[in-house]
Amino acid sequence: MADSATENTSDKNFKLPVLEREQLILNNRSYSWITDRIAGIVEKPQPLLWWLLFIPCALIALIGVGGGLFYLVSTGVGVWGNTNRTMWGWPIVNFVFWIGIGHAGTLISAILFLTRQNWRTSINRAAEAMTIFAVCCAGIFPAFHVGRVWMAWFLAPIPNANAIWQNFKSPLLWDVFAVSTYFTISLIFWYMGMVPDLATIRDRAKPGIRKFLYGVFSLGWRGGNRQWSHYEMMYLLLAALSTPLVLSVHSIVSFDFATSTVPGWHTTIFPPYFVAGAIFGGFAMVMTIMIPARSIYGLHDVITMKHIENMCKIVLATGTIVGYAYIMELFVAYYSGAKFEMEAFKLRITGPYWWAYVTMMFCNVIAPQIFWFKKCRENLWVVMGICMLVNIGMWFERFVIIVTTLPRMWLPGDWKYYEASPVDVLTFVGTIGMFLTLFLLFLRFLPCINIAEVKWTLLEADAHFDDKKAHPDKGVAKEAAYQYELDENPNVEC
């Protein structure tokens, strides 16, 4: 065998087979096409479907968030369904849900950037925006949960007339620092990454208020070598700073539960379990909002099936980790021999909230397993359906942790069935409308895809591209990479 291999390699006609790199931008699109297509979303009038989505979402946000919170402040926090026993109901469920949604943005931008995963470039901008909007929705619930929202600033460690100092031993205060830090760094990361693209839109805009505003927010960007050098260094440092935040923020949120002595909460698996769940739900939400945007604005050549398939694989991996955490929770409760711990999990499975536990297990563990099959990862209807199930399942996960535990604690005479109030439901639905409204405004006024970074993934971005094209390697036989795409029209005008 070795002799035959040597004879083959010594043959003058032998060519080394080399697999071509899978394209991240299809149809050999040029630099100018990428700029025109992405900037055109901002510059041209929005399609009818954008208005059909924006108006209902804005009304839902106005009625749900505006009306619901106004009624709460004017009447009292008792209009929520919380009771003396279930002091944490839908508000904390919604808070943890929205914080989890915001995890995928920083993960895609920071960690995948540091690991040089070029496929992130088409989706990182929208994922970062999703992070900002999700954290805004999350902050509503703890702020108004205090009852007197005008006193919420006492949570900050600043001098005040009442000489109140914070309890730094409380994980609830750790949340304040962790979430505010995460929001600040994510906002800076998102905004600074947009500066070159804002300058591109500024240069294309006609003189007027539009050009003036984009000029202000582009910070005098001219695209010189020195500016790009500082920009890349700044982006690298922010990515390095954001990476530990991805792991720390939801770990600290999990400490709200793990540091307590409540059965079913007091466990060391919560930090990695919450982080994996947040990434799991965050990537599902990214696909939930980006696949429709891809279709509405004709971005099939920029957001390809390669991007969607990679995100499906991450959803599958993190969903499997979450399923493992669910099983380990049950095993540890059984193996520990702790009576109250085991009873808490029996209550989750067979108690009055069994339907929530079944929904959680189906949506988060069973449904994502369909992504093992490539045809399912390449069917957008299947992908959207699974992502919607994951979004539902991740909300029910937080519901199961909180609501199946608190209503039945140490005193059987105090056991009650928790039910959310109409104001609870109205406020949560309002935050969904608020999230979608902010995202639609983002699509309307800001570049939803990083124009500069997407161009870096083209073959022409290689400094030696012209030389390689003029002098190809004759000893290499290129083999085309697998490039599956749906039968779509990439020339749809936005």
C-alpha cells in the first residue's frame, strides 16, 4: 500500500484534493452589493409587512407596559398575583426569562469573535440589539416589584438622606450590579461596533437632519488606517471583557435561588444549568426574529442556511445540556436522601402543576432532538416551530422552578394554588410587544447586519486574493464544499 501511494504522489498528473471553504456570502456578491442591500433597509421605505407588525406590537406595548404599570403604581403592587407565600410569582419568572434571552447576543459577539468563528458576522448585530432590548424588558419587573418604584434607586450604593446601606450579602443586590454591568458593556459593545456602518449611511445620506444625526452618532469616523487599528483593538478588548459577563450574569441570577434553603433550589448545579439554559433560549430567540427578517428584506445571500444550521446545532447542544441538568436534579434529590428535596420534585411531576413540568420537558428536551436530522435543520418551518417551542419551554422552566415550590412549603395549612392575575398577564404580554417594537425600530433606523465584518468573510478580503487568482496552484484539485440553499429569490428588493 505504501509503495502504491508513493507511486501515485510521484505521478506528475497527481493533484492534491483540497476541499473549498464553504461560502458565507452566496452568489459571489461584491462589496458594493453588500453595502447597498444592508444600507438599503434603512434608506428605503419599509415594506407593508413591517407596518403590519409594528403597529400591533406598539399598541400591545403601550397598553400592556404603559397601562399595566400605571395601574400597578396607582393602585399598588397587590394587583399582581403574588401572595404572602408566593412572594415571587410571574414577576421573577419574567425577569429571569428576559435576562436569559439577552445572553445569546454577547455570546455570539464576544466568545465567537474571540474563537474566530466568521459565521457570526451576519447575525451578531441583531443578536446584540436583542440583548439590549431583552434587558430593558427584564429590568421592569424587579424595579416595580419593590412596590414603591420611586424608591428603587436605594438599591444603588450611593449616599442617601435615610442612611440606608445595601445588604451586600444578598444575591438580589448582586443582580443589580451584575445586570447593570452586563447592560452597560453590551450597550457599548453594540454601539461601538456600529460606528463604521453609521458612517457609511451618513456618507450615503442627503444633506439634512438624517445626515446630521448619523454624522453625530458615527463620531467623526473616516475609515483611516489609524482609526481601524484603534477600532479593532477596542473591539477585541470589549469582547474579552464581555466574555466573563456571559458566564457570570446568569450565574449570579441563579444565586437568587441556589443560596436559599428552599427545597428544589438549594443546589450547586444551578449556575452552569442557568447559563446553558440562557444560551439555549437566546439562540432560539435569535432565529425566531432573524429568519422572518431574512425573508422580509431579502437577505438570503447574507444570512445563509450555514448560519441557521450552526445555530440549530448550538440549540441542540445546549438543549441536551439542559436535559442532562433536569435529570441530574432528580438524581441528586433521590441520592441525597433528603426527604423534603425529593418531595419537592415529586410535587413538580405529580402535583397540581404537572402540566407545566410536562410542557417544560417536551419543549426543552424532546423537541430540539429533531435537530439531529439535517433535513430538519434545513427546513425553515421546522426550525421556526422548534424555536417557538423552546421560547415557550424556557418560560415554563422558570415557572416550574418558582411556582411549583413556593406555594407548598413547610406548613401544609398554608398550601395554596398560585394563579397569575390579569395584570400579570397584561404586563408580560406588553413586554413581548415592547421587545418586538424596539427590534422593529432597530431594523428601521440602524444597520441590522455588520456591513464591515460581513465583507471580511469574502474571498476578496484576503490580501493575497489577486495573486492566488493570477497564479493558481497547479498541484491542487479543488473540490466544491457542500452548499445547501433553499429555492428562494435572493434578488428580492427591500
